[in-house]
Amino acid sequence: MNPTQQDAPLLTVEGLSKTFGGIKAVQEIDFQVNRGEVFGLIGPNGAGKTTCFNLITGFYTPTTGRVTFQGHDITGQSPYRIARRGLVRSFQKTNVLKPLTVFENVLAGHYLSARQSLLATFFPTAPVRAAERDARDNAARLVTLLDLGARMDTPAYRLSCGELRLLEVAVALAARPTLLMLDEPAAGLNSQEAMRFGGILKRLRREQVPSIVIVEHNMSLVMDVSDRVMVMDFGRKLAEGKPAEVKSNPQVVEAYLGRARA
Amino acid sequence: MKFERNTLLVLGLIALAFPLLVGNQYLLHIGIMVLLYAVLATSLNLIVGYVGEFSLGHTAFLGLGAYTAALLSLRLGLPAWATIPLAGVVSALFGVVIGAITLRLRGPYFVIITLAFAEVLRLIANNWVDFTNGPMGLSGVAQPALLADASPLMAKRFYFYLALGLTAVSLYLAYRFVYSNNGRAAVTVRENRFVAQSVGIRPFVYAMRAFVLGAFLAGLAGGFYAHYITFVGANVFGFAFMVSMIIMVLIGGKGTLIGPLLGALLVTLLTEYLRELQELRLSLFGLIVMAVVLFLPNGLMGFLNHRRERNPSDAADGAARAQGGPA
């Protein structure tokens, strides 16, 4: 990869809009995520953050606008194609494979690295077996990395809410993302669990995936882990900048707390 | 995985010894029917258990296989070692076509359209007299030349080992599929399409692969059936076969490899045992299925796995929560 590409933003979103009937869920959103950056996306309920996520990752088709990932236009591509390019997401509503164990869930996430032809499925060759072993080793490693080691062989439906959140992140990591997008990974966690989650995120950033986009309601968590933050309200971009700048932005304060009486 | 493999090997060894220990043609016939149904239940299980959709039209592939083998044998004089694999291939090709249409549908729509396909094929078999001989069916499908001067007992033994060979092939293919990246992808799609897509799986492809593999195995079973019974009529597309297959998969436990085998064994033996009760037999089966669905929603294997899983460690963990297991 040449240096100009190295410096180019990882993800570029330009003029992204989505309307559902007469409702403008997302309007003219622009932002960029650079390599090695944790980018926070915040805003009150119904601000369009998750819609934004769904537009970028192909679960919705944008009404207008363009999404570019690593120099490729991925606007409106199917989710599985976008995932294959290295942009992997988690979900706001807990989405795991419930009857499967923690290990099996993470192993399933290794789909791309263990892909094989049908012939190799029925008559496995040495490389196929090796890829299979690697996937198993890596799955066990990821489970341990996310502090789920003790729950390795527990079916997912028996996990607590906090553990499910971690499992979701592990499954997303299993797909070896270049950019990981987390949709409210700390929803439903108490403040202590959220702090622990923040610690794990920082570790992931060092060891697994340098670039992360995170949608989150827990302010202290977002402000703690993010390098830059974008604030949305009513489908529009309200502010963007370093966490400290955004916190003191009067428009942001208004969106969250309401206008001060004159 | 290890548990399933070892159990399968032990069952295979028992089956290998069975014809040598048993000299009774009737018992051998029952054994052959158990093996035939084991292949059919395994193939249906790939769809019900791994695609996660309920097919009521699986007899389409059994029937296509049976008619393919019978026609190839009667019209072209091909031997059984060629017609049975070709029966599988023809069924698999139809599986691609039928799957391409039905796998876009979910739930009841999938059930209805698969049933419609089987019914359409049955009507064609009954009415296209020039090709299929209509309601008279195709009789006199050739037995393998090897059996020309064999005694009836030796013939039964031969068919038993042929059926055992087919069962072994089916289980090998199913085992490889289920415990590979393909099988995991299919289970991921079955459990959660959103997760599947977000880790790069194209859902349709894996539903399709499981569906076509199921069609192929059912076609093999159909080809074997044609040569063993030596007669093929439109009833191979009928609902009676479908009901048997469903009961086997449900009682044994869908989504496991041993479950359908267990189901095939139990249901075939029970059918024979209850033969004197005639019509009452079907009512009894109805009651058994209701009881299984109500009390053992994951079949016998689901029940056994559940026991194995709970005994070693967290027995204190609420039993109520465990009920909300695999759908």
C-alpha cells in the first residue's frame, strides 16, 4: 500500500441521507474516520445514529450520499460484501447465536478466514485442516481476551447481559475487521460494568483492531475511549471534534439538556 | 463432535455384523428399511435442522431419484451402480431449481411451496403416461446382475450392505458438511441472519448448499428404493413417506446427526410392531408426535444432550431458563 493511501481516511461518508416515507431519519451527514482512530457517535434517542450505522454497513440503502471504505465505493452494497471488505459491525439489539456455546459463536465468526470449496468440505486437504485449526485457536484466544474464558462452553442463552455484549464484540472481532463498528455496546450495563468494558475496548485497540466507530449513550465511556466525537440530533450533524470541545459546545448542551431560560 | 463420531462408528460396526448374525429374511428386510429411512431422515434433517425451514416436499427428491433410477434402468438398461448415483445427481439438480425458488421464502410460505412442488411432481408422474407409465407405475426395475443366481437370503444380505454403504456415504457427507465452515455458516444463518451477514456470510448460498445436499441424499435413497422394491409408482411422491420422515427427524432430534438415525430405527420398528393395529397405528403416531413436540421439543438427542450438559456443572442454574433453548 502506498503512503498516500495510508494517509487517506479509512471511511468517508459524504452527504448521507435516508428518508422513510416523509420522515427524514438521516440528513446530509458527512464525516471521516482515520486509520488508528476511535470515533464516537453520540446523540439523544432517535437522532439517527443506528440508521447511520445501517446505511454504512449495507443493512439499509441510502436515499442519497456516498460511503467510501479504503478507497472503494461501498454505497448500497450488501452487508456481507461490506463485511468481506473488513468493515464489521455489532448490533444494538443483542444478536448472538443463542443455542450455541460462547466458543461456537466466536468460531462461527471466523467464517471468512475458514472459507473453503464444497469439494474441500467433503475431502479436506492439509491447508483446509490447518485453516480450521487456526480458526479454533484464534476463537479460544478471542474468548479469553474478552474475559469470557470461564464461559467458553456455556450456551449463549445463559449469559448475562454484560457477557452477551462482550460475546458480540468477540464475534465481530472474529471476522478480522479493519474497522470495527459497535452499536451501543454498553447498553444495559451498569456503570461499573461499563467502566470494565471501556478497559477492554482500550486493550482491543492496542492488540486487535486499531480503528473503531462506537455509538454509545454512556457519556463517560464514549468521552473516555474516543479520539473524536460526532454529535447527531434529529438526523443532522450537530457538532464534531475532540471530546472536550464537544462537551462544551452550547448546541450540544442544548440538545441534551434543553435551552437555558433567557 | 467426538461423541457423535464415535457413536456413529459403533453403530456402523453393529450394522456391519447384523446380516451375519441374522439369517431371517424378514428381519433383514426391516434392517434395510431402517437404513433407507436413515438416509432419508438424514437428508431431511439437513433442511429442517440446518437450513431451519420446514420442508413438506422432501418426497419430491425421493420420488425424482426413484423415477430416475427406474427409467434409466428400464429404458436404457443401465446397471444399478450407475443409476443410483445418477438418481442423486438428478435430484440435486432439481434441488438447485426448487431451492432457488423456495429458499427465498420463510416459515409457512416455504412449507406450502415445497409441498406444492412434491404434489405437482406426483400429478405429473400419475398423468404423463407415455413417460412414467402413469398410475400403473414402472415395474420390473432390474436387480443387479450379481444377484441372478443368488438365493433370496443372499440377495437380502446384498441389499443390506448396499443400503449400509449408502447410509455410510450419506453420514460421511453430512458429518463433513455439518462440522465444517459450511455447516457453521448454515447454522449461523439459521440462528440469526443479521449476525451471519455482518461476519461476511451470504445467507442464501448456505441455505442452498444444505438444501441441495439434502436433495442429493434423498435422490440416492430413491434410486436404491427403485432397485430394491423393483417397482416405482406415484406414491413415492406421496405424503406417507413425508410423514414418516418428519416423525423420525422430530423424535430423534433435528440438528443432530444421530437423532435422525435413532428416529429411523425407532419409527420403523414401531411401525412393524404396531402393524396389526392397522388404522389405529396412525392415530398412535399422531399422539406420539404431539407428546414429543410438547415434552421433548428437541427430540431424544436434544434431551440426552441437555442431560449431559447439565449434569457435570451448573445444575443449580435455573431449569426454567434452560427451557428457552434452541428453537
